[in-house]
Amino acid sequence: MDEKLLKLLSEINYPDMERDIVDFKMVKVAEFTGNDEILIILKNITNEEKFNILKKNIEDKMKGEFPEKKVTVELVKKEVKNIEVGAQLGEKEKSLSHIKHVIAVGSGKGGVGKSTVAVNLAIAMSKKGYKVGLLDADIWGPSVPTMLGTEDEHPFVNEKKKILPIENYGIYMMSIGYFIEKNLPLIWRGPLVTGALKQLMNDVEWPALDYLFIDMPPGTGDIQLTLSSDAKIDGVVIVSTPQKIAYIDAIKGIVMFQKLNIPIIGIVENMSYFQCPDTGKKHFIFGKGGGEYVAANYNIDLISEIPIDPKVTIQGDEGVPITEGLPGSPVTKAYVAACDKIVNFKYKAK
């Protein structure tokens, strides 16, 4: 894209917002075509009225700078309303082979904050300067769009009929949540679920990434096996909480991935403790030592202990994860420490 045009576009804010359309990652094409035309193509805009406002503002801005040139402003038109389950998939080499590291974030059971961990790891890794994506593979509980403030977004497809990932907070993301109606349960049997997940991997135009985090659904069934074989996972982060009822299920996940010969990067102990802001004393509300026990007995690393902080819930509900909204918090520092371990892990040569 032409830098001069991008600079001009960065002076145009999205209607009723204080952020510009370049910062919002809404510009797909900005270039001079031939000698007499400027072509601007926008993406990720679903409101026709606001697109028309932007179109006029862009035309006025460009004509003010280049009065002799014709200005064309278009929108990536084709929106994906739903996934065509069971469609023919491309070869594996066309899907995730251009991504350096595919990292699964898994747990043996629900309720341990796995999706929260996946979201915040992705953002923390992006803030370290890496190019990062996040695939929400939790089909029955797709919470990533809400936590990333993109639940009202609708993906588009490009000219190659590939789904374009949604962008926010410096990461690229995709979720089944963008294709289903809010508050309606997804009542699908196994083959439909695995088919949809394959499409989210193979039919999405993922850019070249340093890390793609996959928020795995809880459990050790067909979906985990499908993702493990088709996504070419390079390593797994296991999420648990300190109490026994959580880590005995985390162990099942560890054993499953070990049987599949997928390396375990380590375990993240979420909700590890609450540190009183007045006294600094740590209170182990959900018990103590579960992560250390698993690490010691299964020869894996305890890569981070994430403290309890009510702001985690508040930030997630508001669509601004804590690693984005409170970069200096103890919770964010714990996620950064986990990312350091992920970066320094000795991956198998591809």
C-alpha cells in the first residue's frame, strides 16, 4: 500500500469514534492505479451508512490533495454469513504451513479460564513484537469475540474466496462465534463440528504469523484429535487451577498430547492466588501447589502462576483484555513471563 495515501487515510476517523480507519485495520488497498486514479478498498465495515460517510470523507480528502485524479472507494463486499459445513477442504500445505508456531491452549475441563488465558497470551505475545493470530476452536462456548470486543463484527471473504480474519489489539482472530446467532446454542454432532473447525483453519486467509494460538475446547475427544492432527501443533500450553479437581483433569490432557507426540510447553496455573492490596499477603483461595505437583510428576514446566484479580473479569466483559487495558498489572506481568517461556521453548525442527 502507498505510504502517502495511508498517511492521509490515518487522518480520517471512523464515524463517531476517535480512532482512525488505518489504526482500526479497515484499509485493505490504498494505491495509485495508472496515472489518473486512486483506488481505496475498505474492509470489516458492516454498517452501510457509516461506509457511505467514510466514502465521502475519503473522496473529499483525496480530491483536496490530488484534484486531477479520479478517486474510487470500494468495500470488500461479500460477507460470510455462515460456514458451509462439509465443504471440500484444501490440502494441508495450503492452510497453516506458513505459520511459524501453532500453539494449542488446552485444559482437561471447563471453568479454569482457558479462553481468558489464550486471549491474554496472544495479546501479550503481540506486544512483544511478534505477529500473532488466535483461533477460537471452542465451538460450544466461543467467548473470544466478546473478550476481544469484536462480537458485532462479521468476517468478509476476499477474491480467492478465503475468509478474512478479524483484527483488533494487534492480533488476527477467527471464531465460530462470528457465524452464529447470539444466545442460540450450537446443537451439532461431532462430524459437523470437526468439519467447521477444519474450515476455520483451512479456509481462513491467515497471514504469515510468528504464533497462532488455538483456544481448544475442554476435554480429550474427537475435536482435540482432529485439531492435533490437522493443525500441525508445535506445542501445548495446559491451563489448570490449583485445586485437585482441576489438575487431575489437566493431567488427562497432558497424557493425551504426550500420546499424540505433541510437546508440552508447560502448565499455566490460573487463579493461583489472591494478593491483598493492603497487606501484600497472598491468599490461596483455590488451594496451593497443584501446578507444581503436575509439573514435578509429569516432567513439564510450570510456566506461570496467574494471580486472581477482579479486573480480569471486568476487562474481559468490556472487551478490553487485561493485557491490553492494564499493561503494568501483576496479571499482565505473569502473562508476559509465560510468553517468554513460550518463545524460548525448544521446538522440534520442521
